[in-house]
Amino acid sequence: KVHVSKEADNFYTDTLIENIYREEGASSRCFTEEGTRIFMYQGQYYQCIDASGYYILIPNCIYIIYGSPKLNITRLIETNTVRSIIIARNNYPSSQNKWIATCIKTKTPFYAIAQKGAYSVYE
């Protein structure tokens, strides 16, 4: 069973999780823990970091950043094994540029939706 919050500020993430769950059914699993969104798709953990900036360290996780959180991305990368970072289009452009520069500097794989378009989990 999928638990999806219906709070207005979490609508973007809830829609993303619902769409993935609807497409994959039993092969996907998502859950919430202490205000963060974590879901698994094809054996890979994804975690959404929203405006609260709250996240849980999960080794080899793909992080989705949206809502312009005040996030020290260098700390996230240095304290955890990050598989990739997806930067959503709804973040402030200055924040996006800063996070992209940090990913390039630390050689962390990233995907900027504003530059490359929709992210495909099938690639």
C-alpha cells in the first residue's frame, strides 16, 4: 500500500510518486518518513528534497531537488555515496547554477531538467 500525503506544498512530489506507482504497480514501492519522500523504482532508491531541505542519508540514492531548498549540496555529497542528483526546473536559477557547479567540481553525476528536459528512468 502506498501512503501519499495530500498537503498542497507536496503536490508536485505526490504526483510524481503516484504516476510512477500507477505505471509500475507492484514493482514500485514508496513511503514517507518524517516529512521526506522516498520511493524505490526498479530496485533504486529515490529521495525528494523539498523546500524544507530535510533528507535522510541513504547510500547509493538518487536525490531529486525541488522547491529551492536551502541545501548545502557539498555536505550531502561528502557525507554520503550519491548515485546522482536530479535538479528540478522549479528551483531558483541561481541555486540551480550553484548546484550544477558543485556537481561538476565534485564529479557527481547530475541531471538538470531545465537544461536537458524530462528525466527518463528508462535510460
